[in-house]
Amino acid sequence: MDRFNAMRVFTRIVELGGFAKAADSLQLPRASVTILIKQLEAHLGVQLLQRTTRQVSPTLDGAAYYQRCVQLLADLEETEAVFSTRRQNPRGTLSVDMPSGIGRLIVIPALPTFTARCPQIELEIGLNDRTVDLIREGVDCVLRGGLALDESLVARPLAMMDQMTLASPGYLERFGTPATWDDLAGHQMVEYVSSASGKRFGLEFQVGSELREVNLPKVVAVNSSDGYFAACEAGYGLIQAPCYHARRSLAEGRLVEVLPRFTPPPMALTALYPPHRQLSLRVRVFIDWLVELCAGSGTGLQR
């Protein structure tokens, strides 16, 4: 029995909650996964997994063994990187998740510079606005906007993204263009609803040193950034969004900036990854590249 391979299979079963999902994730025959776990349990003399018709979960011994396996596998990867050409040429699959707007408009257009630097890394990129479970879904790192961060993850700050308040020309024809704080009376907004927490977001304005929150009447609420922009362009009210995401709509005349003197507070952009991936060379080189990318002047993250 290849114990390290068995440990790798075991950790994926725990993370994904099933033998079949782990087999598919590792591109192994399902029968091989079952045999490896039986051999591992026999070798250790303990039951590692509790199997039911609906799910697979670790036993108490299995949960303790999982924590040790995660650290040992991370240490093994780092050791191999130190004593092989992988230190200069990181290789393997890197799974990354990020908001769709960041991916489409910032990261993917610049990605050729990363793949040229690290040609042996194969990227799997998820683009969505929901909060993924990095451990259960086998994701190496994520990019997230805002300050609601998971304390169980390692966080690397990337940038502070400037934001603006927007409306469609059609909406402004019907409701008028607000020029002062008091002009917001009689206006409406598109409400953004977090798909992860269900939290509802209104509008925020930086007025001098004071942050003011405003909740206007709404007709439409959405839970994705693309839907948020689409509802605004359809004339359903004011929205607030990062400048990079609004630039094309502004240039094409589909949206107009309003109240430029009262800007929303900037939004943090952060890379996060599980503690056991801290030693992964693939994760390190990718996040280092993201830091370089966000520090550049051509990303549009700042005005």
C-alpha cells in the first residue's frame, strides 16, 4: 500500500463527503479508492470513516487522523519543492475561486503573464459570487471582496477598490439626477443580497469623516453582481459598485455616475487560503502574482 497516496485519498473523502466524489476529484477508479481505504484502516487498526447510505463522515479517530494527514501532505509537498526543480518550476493543478467581475475584468485578461511565468501550473478557475467552502470543495485559494472574512483562513490583502454610485440614463430621466445629499429623497435603489449570508446591503456614503448608510425604497433585489448591474441598467434604481466593474458601462453610456462628491467607502480585496495550504508553492507564487497585479496602475481598481 502506498501510504501517502492512501492518506491523500482519505483526506479527499473527508473533504468531499463521499467515495465517488473523491474518486472523481483525484481521477481514480472508485474501486481503487475503496480498496485503499480498507487497506489503510487495516494497517492502522482503527475505523476511520462512518459510512451511511447518504454520506460518509470521519469517526473520532478519523477526524484526528485527518488533521495529521493534512499537515503531513503539506509538509511533503514543500519538502519535494525544496529539493527538486519544482522550487524554480512549480507544477500541478491550482484551484482558485473569485467573484465573476474580478475574474472576467481583472484576473483573466492578465493571466497570460502568470502562465508564462509558471507554465507547468494548470489553473481551475471558478467565477461566482457565492462563498465557497475551500476544504469541502477542494479549492486552494479564493479572492473575496469586503471585510466579512473567515477567521479559519489565512488572509493576504491585495487592494482597496474604489467604488462609485451609479444609475441608468433612463432612470435619471424619470427620477431626476441627485446633486446633493437631500436629493436622495424620492429615489429608489437596487438591493444587493449576499448569497452566502442573506445579508441585505443598502447604500453607503462617505460624508467628510462620517460614514452614512442609506436604505431607499426598492422594487428589485438581486444576489449576483451581474444581476445587480443588469437591474440598474434596466432603470430599477441606484447601485454602488467598484469602479473597475462600472468602467465599460460608463464608457458605453449605459450607466452614469451620480453624487461624485459623496463617494462610497473603498472595498477590500483579499486572497484567502486554508492554513494547510500555506506551504504550497503553487499557492504562494499565484498570490504573489496577484499582489503584483493589483499593485499595477492598469487594473482599474482605483480611480
